[in-house]
Amino acid sequence: MTTAIVHAAMGLGWEMAATTPDHTIGTLNLRAHQAVVDIAYDTKSYNIRYKSSTGLPYGEADQNSGQETREIHKNYNGWIENLDNAIRTQFIAAGP
């Protein structure tokens, strides 16, 4: 699973840093945006979770109301969907 995740992510421009044998941190830098995700996995499954971001206003105070935003930049979900699809493709290609 580690190889599938790393190959998939790097093919999309993500930088990967393993933290333990079943956990890695992925960072995507695009223009002024940065998305960081936690990916936990075992031999059969994986889970991609938001960790932090820069230039993607999620959890930041709205400039007008001062309230925390509950939405993230419109492209974030697409980046995660692309990462998820690429990992699945790599995992399937690797076979059992």
C-alpha cells in the first residue's frame, strides 16, 4: 500500500513524508496554495484526512463577519478526489 500511495501522490505533484509504517503526510503546493493531508493505511484500505492548508480559507475567520469559515477552496475537493483515484489505480495495478 505504501508504494501505491507514494507513486500515485508523486505522479500528481504531492510531496510525501512517511511518519510511521502505516501513516504518511502528503503536501501539495500549487501557486499560493498548500494542502496538507494525513493518510493512514493498512494492507487493504486507506483514509485521506485534511490536516492543514495555506491560502485555502478553511477554519479561518471571515474578513467581514469574523466567524470561522466552514468551506474550503473550491479546488481542494478535486485535488483530493484526484489523489484518491490515483491511489486506487495504483493499488489495483499492483494486484493482490
